[in-house]
Amino acid sequence: AESDDILVQDGYVAKQDRIGTKVDTPIAEIPQAISVVTQDQIEDQKPRTLNETLAYTASANPNIFGFDSRYDAFYLRGFPAYYNGLFRDGLRQYNGPSAWFKTEPYGIEGLTVLKGPASSLYGISGPGGIVNLVTKRPKDERFREVEFLFGGNSRYQTAFDFSGPANEDGSVLYRLTGLGRLSETALPGYPDDKLYLAPAITWKPDEGTRLTVLGEVSRAVTGGTAFFYNPSYGQVSNIYEGDPGWNDFTGVQGRIGYEFEHHFNDALTLRQNLRFNAVDADLEYSGHYPADPANPDILARYWGHYKEDMRNFVVDNMAQFTFDTGPVSHVAVAGLDYGWSDYEASNGVSYTSVEDIAAMPLSFSGSQTMHNVGIYLHDQMQWNALTLFASGRYDWVDSHSTDYLLTESDQRDEAFSGRLGVSYRTDWGIIPYANYSTSFSPNLGFVYDYGTDQRRVARPTEGRQIEVGVKYEVPDRDMTLGLAYFDIDQTDGVVYDGTFDAAGNQIQRQLDLNARGLELEAAASFDNGLGLIASYTYMRMKIERGVEGTEGNELSATPNHILSLWGRYTFQGGALAGLGLGAGVRYVGESYGDDLNSFKNDDRVFVDASLSYDFGASNPRLEGLMLQVNAKNLFDE
């Protein structure tokens, strides 16, 4: 299903991408750790969410919140990346406090994870890195796929994906991807329903000009409550907080945008990428609380209703220059981008009944509008086997915020972000590299200061990273290996502290962190039908500044060890030709349950498996027909 347009891939191995440099570059030569989830991996593992798509990626931790299909909530190198670390086709995609843009794995042909600060090219983002989603885009050859899926918890899904030339000369290409799903989950009254439609069209009037329009409209209904009652601090129960009669989280989202490229000559190429997207969220949730302080076993219930609308617009204009200065060859990019985002929220809480909360008028709980302008310059220089990257960017951000008391505030932030990286390709395919990079991210929403409980607009989060590593492209093999050591300092990161203010909003605070760790990653696709993915991450996340009693401790819910291994073998001949067997194991180590480090979460081992059969391998009349069975968390850990 991949188009190999902006992400070139072969099996489980990615060859070339734009996300690390904004120009097409071999991934092995980029002096920064990059992981790619290819289309083959997505098809073989059949992830249901973006979190599951990232489950086998080094330093990506989608396990922190357990089962929660409401949000694509993941961490990169220990830092939350779900508000400002999500990009689509190279353009940032902000999330609001609860109006999040959800990713349908069936609608992407791969994703790239750029590890560490990336603001030098992409502006507002966090210190852990960014995830860039590659939308399925028109192919220049005929492609047809129809899928029927049945799963546990009464899961019924059908999907289709059509692409190819729309006219005789192939100057117009199209793609239409769609999906419909009705599903329950293991939680009562917690659905996972979706309607999804993503049209795309490409116009190529000549060899040097290309315009691609990408769109989407979807509606999803999941459960609104994904947590369990905690009877006391650090203690869990099997009491599900949700009320099946008031538990729908409805999200309606859409996006429309284009990518334009014109190649003037070998020295100059111009590009403009633009997108508008919107999310409307309507969240019904509930929970328990002790009705009688003298008898904590007697519980009463509350119900909440939260609505939020989020709007984003972003446009990126860039010029690519290719030239030489003596023995040094250059590929340089200069650009200017503009982004606008706006959200408004309202909520209400009832301690009476479902009927009461359903009829209750909602109260305004906050809004924020943000404008961002950034200019950037990137130059990748190559002299024989030595490659040097230099990137710099300056951002100006204006935000206007209104809190639930209708108090208005204006804030202006500006910062310079940079990256210097160097790599050297040896004759054996081994490529050592090093980089220093920074990040800058103004924060949507409000925070409370430690000790004073004074509410204010959040300060920008900044990050600085030193990374050294080595990449290895095995000669004459479709196989890559990578090792990276990183040291990241973050100031003014935003976290939830688990409490709520008078308006029912979750309270956020800011803290300083240091992440230090080691990553190992490998991907391979062999001619004999075997594909392998392996990763290991060791990381220590230290609180440098935080709530009293936490400084010097490790950050909660951040394991020191994460290990994953996936393998799949497809028989190439004989009586078993077409049979595919796949299995994966994911280990998530111990972590602390709170920032005071007073108790621990146990480690876990998760096992996944797949079984498939390609009927066309033994019967040409059935070419294109495949049956596949996937199991997630096979042993129910």
C-alpha cells in the first residue's frame, strides 16, 4: 500500500525520508536517531491505535496509561509527546486539552520517529522528539484492497483502499481510503466505533511539478471513562469508574490540505505545504467518591460533561538549494512557516443523576488562541565520507488566554533553536555520528506554581540534547542496526498532578527533568521470507525541580528498561507456501508509582502473535486473497 513518495521503504527497513532534514535523505546518513514503522510492519501487526503502532519502537513508551483508546498518548525518551510532538506529512498537528486528533493506522503508510529535540527545523515541539505520520497518498499504479475484520469484544470492521491513475496519461492520480467499525471493549459501556474517509488526489502536469491534496473526515465514539477507582493512595481496585448510561466520548474531526512542489532545475526546488484541521470533542465521564468519610466502602457517584473545539492551521514555505563550494557539496533549505491554533472548552459536573448532567447547561472553562511564525535554515554538507548538518530556527509566538473566571492574559514568547550534527560513513557501512540539538515549545493552557497554588499561563518548555551513536547498514542485506546514547535536559515541562481546580480542570504544573539513556534498535527483511524488529531502551529520568520531596527522584511511570522483539516468517515454497507465522514479546520494566518514589509498579511481559495464509501462493486463481489472525497481549497481562 505504500507509495514510496516521501518515505521510501522495503519490508521492515526504511531507506530514505524527509523528516530528519526536510529534503529526501538516506536515513543512515542523518546524524540523529530515527526509527520508522513501515507499511509492512503495520499490515503484519494490525495495530488498532497509534499507541499500538509504536509498541515496538525504541524509546517510545505508549504503555503509561494502560488501556485508553480515547487518546494517542505516548512518550518519547521519557517526555510526553502527544500535545506538540505529533506531526502529519511534516506539518505540526496540535492537540487541545481534550480535543485530540486521533490517528487511524489504516490511513497511514508508515510513520517516522525523530528522537530528541527537533525545533531547529519543525519549530514548536518537545525535547523527546516528534512522530511524523505519513498519510496514504495516490499511487501511480492501480491498487485495490477490501478488508473485513472480526475481533474480540464484538469487533466488526470493514475497510477499503483504492488508488491509481485517474486519466490515460497518468498526470492525475487518486486515492480513497475508508473504514467503518462497530466494537465493544473489555470495559462495560465503552465502545470503540468509527467512520473514516480519506480522499487524496495528485496532479502532475509535468516532470518538475506536483500538487497533492489530502483530506479526511471521521467520527469516532469511544468510552469517556478509562480509569478505575483508587480507594487510597497507591491502592487499586477492580471498581470501574464509568457509568454505562453516561460514557460516550464522541470526536468529530477533519483535515484538508495540500503539498505543492516545483523543481526549477538541479539547483532550485520550491515547496509549499498547507493544512487546516479541526476536532470537536464531546466527553461524558463519571467516577466514584466516598459518600461517608467514616465508612470509605460506601461510594457515591458523580457525572461530568466536557466539550471542546480545537482548530489548527499551518503553512510551510521552503526553498531547497543544491550547490558546491569547492570539494564540499551542499543541500540547503530556507523556509518560513506560520501556524494558528484555537481551542475553547466548557464543562459541568453533577452529583445527582445522569438525567441531571444531561440537562445541565455547560459553563465556560477556558480558551486560548496562539499564532506562531518561524524562519529556519538548514544546510547539509558532504565532503567525501563526512557529513555535517547545521540547522537554525527562530520562532515568535503570541498567545491570548481566557480562564474560567473570564480573566484574559496575553503572552509573547520567542526563541532560537539549533542543531549541529556530524556523521562519517566508513568503508564497512558503519556510520558513527554525534549531535547537539535544542527544542522550544510554548504551552497551551494554564499551570499552578508549586507551594502557592497561583494560576498562570504556562511558560515555554525548552530542551537541550547531546547524542552520540552509530548506525550500520549491513552490506548486501536489507538490514539496519543502530545504537544511541542521549542526555536531555528539560526546563518548564508541563505535567498533570492528578488533582482538579474549582472548574473541574485537571491541574498542571511545570518541572525540570533530565533524561539519560541508551537505545539499541534493529530491523531486517531477508529474501527467505523472514522479517525481524528488535529494540531495547535503558533510561533514567531524574526530577531536577518539582514538588517538595521529589527533587532527585525518578519520574513516575517511567521504566528503566523496555525491550521488544518481533519476528515473522512466510514460507516461500513447498506445501506450506503462503503460510505466515509471527510472534512478538514486549517487556516493560518496573517503574515508580509516584514522584515521591514511595511505591513501584510491577514489570510486565506482553506477547503478541499472528498467523496468516496467502491463498494465491498455491492457487493463482485466488491471488490477492489473504486470511490473517492477530492476537494482542496473548496471555492477558
